[in-house]
Amino acid sequence: MSTERVTECFQNEEQNKIYNSVLKGDYSERIPCKVLKIAREDIKDVLKTEKNILRMERVPRILDSSILQETNKKRGVHIEADIPHKKADGSWIILNSHAEKGFPATLVLSYEYFTHNELLKKAGINENEYQSSYNRVGSIIHLNLKEESLKHKEIISITLLNKIKDCNTVLRKKSNIENVFRNIEIEHLQGAPSYKTVHRENGLRFSIDYDKVYWNSKLQKEREILSKQIHREETVCDMFCGVGPFSILALSKGAEVWANDLNPASIVNFKESIILNRKTLGLDDVESSIWDEGLEDRIHLYNLDAHDFLMKATEEKKKISPSPQFNHYILNLPELTLTFIKHFRELEIATTPLQAGKATVHAYFFVRTNESALEKIEKEMGRKVEGTERLVRKVSPSKEMWVVSFTLVK
């Protein structure tokens, strides 16, 4: 990273100086204060009665002699005071500089002391320029900066890398997702240029090649909500499974899962994720490297076009069950979900009354703020539907993601 140059983002010279010190990772603050030595047996009373104690977050109220002699690297806190070495031993408290008693001192807060929010705010960057624009995926931070914030991408990415625990890589999406596999074009910003990670969610671990597959951490709560509707021994048909966040969670609930994704890399990560979760899934041989060992009758994984998969999975289900329908169909490809709804009309027509079971379709898709999600489903099904609609999240001021859960009928 190029931190030797002087970056000028502001007209104020002092603000530019702070900006560059944060960028270089050597920002610090010096606060005049006093330090007062106290007997250990008096600590409790002094803390209750002393009105001039300097109170700051993450600065200990009781100091030992070491903090007077060297910086506490973990806290980033150091006291500079002209105290004879022999007198430094014991316990100390920090007082405001106007206190009448105590030794004059300086509280030094180094770069390590500050949080990423504090540093970026001091650098003159508004929190709304980055706070809602990054996602954490395992050891990767994905920045999604607005155009006006791109000039700050270096300082933001460096600060996040330095300050967020267990973060190894910071990247940003170069352009909108337009390819059929939904993976992003990556601009590497900071850290290791490695995009493979393990992400923890809802008690499970997922293997993710972030440059090859689609992942959205913002849907964690939604996946948890849907999983509560799925019960042991029910059947699930996940038409756009990705690396398996819905499917493996359903599997952990005791469901039987048919899962599919068109992206071969997603299938690879799905299998790796199953191996990572063998203990959570209650399998006997937790060390097995065979992804479906012990799960042969509960997981059926495909790499097909979604319509072809639906037809194939339906035929396979007919062989083992009186009903070709699944208890739950999950369609989580918001850009294209509505184009697949018509296939459920075909499924209804092809199912005889004796074959029909309780089947619910959970369809996730985008709508404009003035549109009805339920009406869109009814248009594609060509009939009134019995179901519920729920807002999942606002994507933009004019675009929302909804889920409609409706029942198939005969």
C-alpha cells in the first residue's frame, strides 16, 4: 500500500494531517492529565469519592507501574509522567489535568487504542460512507462503496483490515452482478489476495470461494426464519442452492433435501460445507472426507438448469413416494424467480388428486415499492393463491426484496 505520499482530501490542512496519520497507521492522541498513587486498600473508596477521575472508554481506571513505563500494546494506552523509578511501583489512578493533587502527566492513546469507527471519523469520513456498505464473509470484508466514497477506499480498507478481528482480506465489487453464476468481479484492496474462506452462520460452517460463487450475509436472518418452517422428515427442493445456506440448515433440522445450482463451483463448496458440518449433522464418522457418507438417503445434489432439475427431482421423488410434490420449494434467485413460477402451474396440472400433498413454494424476488408481491405470483400462476407475503429487505429506495409463501393445489 502506498502510504508515503501525502493525500489531500480536505481544504483544512490539519484535517489532511490527521487523515494521513490514520492512513499510515500512526495516529495518536496526547491528553494532559495527572496521576495519583493510591494504596491498594484505598482503591474502592477513592473510586467512589474522587470527582476528578478521568473516565474514558477502554482506559483502565486503576493502573499498575508497567503502564507508566511502557505502552500496553493490546490497549494502546501509555502514561508519560516524570516520576522517579523507585516511586513508580504500586497502583495509580488518572485524574483530570485540573485536579489539585497528583503528578502532571500525559495520557498517550496510540493507533491500537482506537476502533475503526473512531479512526475513520477522526479522518473526516462520515460513518454512512462505509458502515452500511461492507459485509463480513469469514475472513473477508467486502466493501460496496458509493461513487462519492471511492476516493477514500484505501484508508477505509486499510483501517478495516487493521482493526477488525480475524480479517485477512478486503475487496470491493467492481461492477454489478450480471453473469449467470452471480459471482462478482473483484478488486483486491488490502490483505492477502486469497478469496477462499470459511463463514459461520446459524451454527453451521460454509466453505466459500468468494470469487467464484454467490454469497449474501444479509440473508442470514431470513434463512433462520425459513428454517423454522421446516420440520424433521419433510422434503425440501432448493432450486438455486448456492453453497447450501438454506439446504444444509434444512438438513440439520432433519429434512430430506434435493438441492441444485447451475454453478459448478457452488456444488464444490456445497460438498466441502457438508464435510465441515458432519458433526453438527449428527453423523457417526465426523472425520470422513466423503461428502455424502451417511447422508445418501437425505441429500440429493444436482448441477442442472433449474427447470431441468425440477423435472428430474420430481421424477426421482415419484420413485420413492406416492406424491411427486415436495413439502417445501425454495426459489432464492430474486432476479429470475418469477420466470420459474409458471413451472409450478405445470406441476399442479400433472399431479393427480391422489398424489397431491401439502406443498409450499417459498419464492424470493424483487418488486418496486408500489407493487404487490402476492399479485405478481397470482399473475404467474394464473389463479388466486393461498399464501403470505413478507418484506425481506429494502434493496434501494425504489426496490425491495419480498418472499411469498404459497400452497400448491390440485
